[in-house]
Amino acid sequence: MPYTVAQRHGASTGFTLVELMVSISIIAVLLGVLAPALGAARRRAVEIELLSSERESMRLISLYSADNGGAFPLFGTPLTNDAHIQWNGKRIALTYWQQSEYWGLYLASKGYAGAWITKGPRANPSAFDDEYVDPECPGCSVDQRSWFTLSFTVFASPAYFKQGAQQQNKSLHKPQRQDAVVFPSKKGILRWHVRQLHRGQPVSRAWQTVQFADEHGAIVQYSHLRPGAWDDPATGASWWTVNATIDGVKGRDI
């Protein structure tokens, strides 16, 4: 019998159930293969953004240092537990060790353009406004703390950072200079904890961004850095790495 137009129009043009199930299965397999790669790429993009912002923060520190005879942006009173910043005519009282978080505000108070970037990828230039400054409320949604922590080792003499119990010797509260760093490519100056990018991992496998004294940056696992002066080797903890390097600016973190 000849093939007619009517017969052709009457033929089914849709997917069969089997074809539909096969298509769905193929898509599911592709998603399963691509999802981890997409997640890793997304994390890497955030990490690169963090490193870039931290690098800019380190650039500001180096600029300040070049303008001030090699000094780090410190504003604490040596041999005491006190520090303060003048911001918009207001005296903001802080503790000596809070310099590690408020050094960006200090730079801004000295007129260093772009100092607000020390807040990191979520930077908000309007955050540097005295109506938000409240050292008694560091957990407030908007504050002046720098996103990246300046190592404690630049605030005190190397003798302060001996392995073992944390010292309370104010006579060692003495600002250090950039040229005092013995291992510039191995001593961290800025750090930021990025564990939330690798959720569920133990501390030994958590990561942090680090800017070293020679101005190169890296994202490093805690387990690949040397423990800090006040970490307990028996537990394998590394909470004080970079922040309280053994032997201070004369020590090394990697």
C-alpha cells in the first residue's frame, strides 16, 4: 500500500516513556559529574577574591611602612595594655592587642585612600563612620575591624613569643619594624580563617589565607604551618600559627 500523507500525520512524534527515562538518567549522571567541579570552582573563585583583597591590604601596610621608616601601622602605647585611635575628632579607646583588628581604621584615620578594603570582599567604605564604632560590641553587624588579622608578632618583642604558656609581660610590648623580619618569605603578617569554605573538616585540615612579609600570598592548611607559641603540641592544635609565631618576627610559619 502506498505511504500517504494522512498516515504520516497520524504517526506519533513525542518521546516514549523509555526514551524520557533514558534522557533523565543521562542528565542526572552529568549533573553528578559536574556538581563537585562546579562547587570547587566556586570555592576557588572566593579564595582568589580573598587573596586579592588581602594582597591589597598588605600593599597598604607596605605603603604606610615606606612612609614611616619601616614601621607597621601600630597605634598602641608601648609597655602598656592600652591603645587608642583618633577618628573624626573622637578618641576611640582600645586594648593593646586590638590593634590586630583595628589597624585598617588607623590607616584610614591617617588618610590612606582605600583603607576600607581591609574589610575584605564584603568591604563597605561607609563602614568607617564613627557612629558605628563600638569596641564593646565587636559582634555588631557593621564595625571597623579589619577583615584580615595583623599578626600579634609585630606588636611585641620576639622574647614574648616563647613556646609554652602565654606571657603577660607588658615590658615586652614593643612595636617591631618590617626590617626585623628574619624570614620574609616564610613569616606571615596578615591572616584570615577560611574554614567556612571547607565545612565539616577538622581543624588540622582547615585553611587560612596568609600574606607573608615579602608580599606573596597563599591559602594554606593549618597542618602545613608551624604551630604558634601558645599552641599545645600534644593536641596538634594550630590556632596561634602566624598570629603568635614562635620567636615572633624572628621566627617562621612555614
